[in-house]
Amino acid sequence: MKLYSIIILSVTLSVFSCDESGKSVNQQNQNQTPEVFNESELEQEISSVSKRYWDDIVSKLYDEALENNAKLHKLDDDINEMHHITNDSLKLYRKYASTNSNYWSTANNYIEQLSDSLLRISSKEFFKQFEIAYSHKILKHKAVLDTINKRSVLLNDKLIIMKLLISASMMENYQSNELPDIETMRRLVSEYDKLIKETTEFTEIVK
């Protein structure tokens, strides 16, 4: 499972890491710590009570990657634009479907107001067949709409995976470059041991 994840990461990063000049972000900024972790910027983000954007560190890293990679930036723009295009393109169909749905609901309310039971039954049957005919008429449209919705969900999943894998690569650089010197911590241990030893004279209980 781990090997499979590494393969996916390698392939995905190789696909999305090239800019228009053909050079990858890793080639241009090889092993560099992301600018997101610039100390002054970090302090500013954390000190701002009104801002919660820093909490979404994946988006911060991904946005930085967009700034450094023209090809990735264009792909991200195209994905966002696709959602807008889809909404605009489906407006007429959604209005059409909503209008018909509203009609069936209103017509059935009228039918229920009929006092004559036989007339009410015959009217229900007529409108039932009318609605069935309509359902057949839009059968192909609903099938295409279902396909569009599935594609939209899949594309959104791909965008999330892109953000995760790209940010993971950037985090790896941070983890490698900014790992604190362990000697500082070890010196603290030594100082603690020294002070603890010095307290012995004053903490021994005389029997």
C-alpha cells in the first residue's frame, strides 16, 4: 500500500510540476522551504484573530504552488471555469425540469379539490399518463445529466488529490529543511540534570 501511494505521488507530481518552459517547480525551487513558512508571514497569520485562513495549510501551500507553476495555475483556472460553464449550460434544463415539476404538483392539488370522486379518479389517471409521457421524453436528458454530475464529482475529487499530493511534496521540503537541531534539546537535558544534581544537597532527607 505504501509503495502504491509513492508511485501515485511520483506520477502525479511529474504531471503537474511542469511550467510552460518545461522546467519543473522542483527543478526551479529544488528542496526549498515553501514561502508559506516565512517566519514574518507566519507570525502575522497567527497573530491575526480575525483570519482563519492559516488553519487551511493545504490551501496555503497549494496557492503558493499555483504562483510558481503556470501550467498548474492554468489547470486550476480551467477546473474552476468548468464549474461555472456547467452551471450556466444547465440553467435552461433546470428551469425546464423545475417548471414541469411545479406543474405536476399544482395540477394534483387541483385534482384533489374535485368533489366528484369518479371525475377525480379519471383526472388522476389522465395526469399520471401525462407525467409518464413527460418522463420518457426527458429520459435521455436525465441520463446525460447523471453523467455530468458524476464527472463533476470525479473532477472535484481529482482537485482535492492534487492539493493533497502537491502540498505533501512541499511539506516534505519543510520537514527536511526546518528540522530543529537536536543538540539544543540535548543541552536542555544536560542543564536539567545539572540543576537537579545541585538540588541534592538541599533535598536529601536526613534520617
